[in-house]
Amino acid sequence: MNRPELIRMLDDLFHDITWSVTDVHKRAGDVVEGGYPYIAASPIDQYNLFKYVSTLFRGRKLYTKDIKFLDCGCGLGLSMQIARKVGFDAYGLEYSPSMIKLGRSLSPYFYSRSFIKADITTYKDYDKYDVIYYFRPLSDPKKQDEFEKYLENECKVGAYLICLYKQDKFSLSKDKRFKLIKIPRGGDWRRWSPQIWKKIKHS
Ligand SMILES: C[S@@+](CC[C@H](N)C(=O)[O-])C[C@H]1O[C@@H](n2cnc3c(N)ncnc32)[C@H](O)[C@@H]1O
């Protein structure tokens, strides 16, 4: 097996494992709105995207471990794991207790403090993070749109937002508080319309 085949095989395996636990919250009877812990993006593409964002900090933050990363609706915390591999100090918000329990059990040493049980639509501490990521956590378009606008108001100046499957794809291009960061070419994740925005001023 050559290296690209090995990578593809590991990628498929990763998807199979995450897919197999996709309804853990429903089986446990958690009250969640259309939530699912699975994302159909390649972890390799996610790693490359996060790594790229880490390079944007050069000179300002010396070590990536000083960069606080947040996944909004982190499910089992797989994207947090990937962010951790990049070197970020990674956290995730999740409101399903069974997903947090299973996620913590996957890597108890790292995860005990990384999962924050909170509702992403009312969370008060978005201004503590340098990189904030989401992959379409809410299935309802109106709620997803309200969440996006709330996050854009609450995050701090200097923060990067990594938005996948944004509800309103064009809203920030007219918003003077945000600057679009060009994403390098390549990567399968382009079909999820990733956008990276930097907040450059409050109003
Ligand atoms: C598509 S999954 C995202 C998985 C994760 N971001 C990743 O990249 O691996 C969406 C997650 O958001 C969670 N979620 C949905 N609404 C939420 C809310 N209002 N507050 C906190 N978590 C929420 C769901 O329980 C689900 O685990």
C-alpha cells in the first residue's frame, strides 16, 4: 500500500467510526434539535485548514498552544482533536450530555476540561477565543442564521471565524467589522463552502 492509499484508508476508517455513533444522543434520550455528531469532511482537509489559520498568527502569538480554539457544537470532539494536533489550546461547546460523555471517554486525559456544556446560541464567553470554528451546528436555517449573527457580535477583535456551511454566505462581505481571509487552493472541503473571517473592529 502506498502512502496516498494508506491515508485514504485511514480517512475512510475515521468516517466509519464516527458514523457508527451518529445517533448516540438519540439513543440516550437527550433533548437536542436535529443535532448529529458526524461531519462529512475529511480530517486531513480539516487539519490543513486549521494549520493554515495557525500560520496567520505568526509574530503575534509565539506558540500555537497560546491560541484558544473553540468548536461550536463539538459533538464527540473530533475537530477539537484535530485542532489539538495543530497545537491549539482547543475547547468545544456541546449541549448533549451523552455526546460529551462519549467524547470524554475517547480521550479522557485531554478532554476532561475541553468539553464545555453550554448552548451555543446563548454562550457568553465567545470573546475569550482566538479561533472559532463551526460546521453548520443547527439544522433550522433561521436558528443557524441567528446563531451566526450572535457569534459575530460576541467574538473579539482579532479573532478568526472558520465558518463551514454558513447559512448567510454573503452577509459578512458587506460587514465592515470583518475582513475575508483568502483560503489556499486545494482540499476536498471546498464543497462545504468554508469561509475564514477576521474581526478587525467592533463596529
Ligand atoms: C454537525 S455536529 C458538529 C460536530 C463537530 N463540530 C465536529 O466538527 O466534529 C453538530 C453538533 O452541535 C450540537 N448542537 C446543536 N445545537 C446546539 C446548541 N444549541 N448548543 C450546543 N450544541 C449544539 C449537536 O448536539 C451536535 O453534536
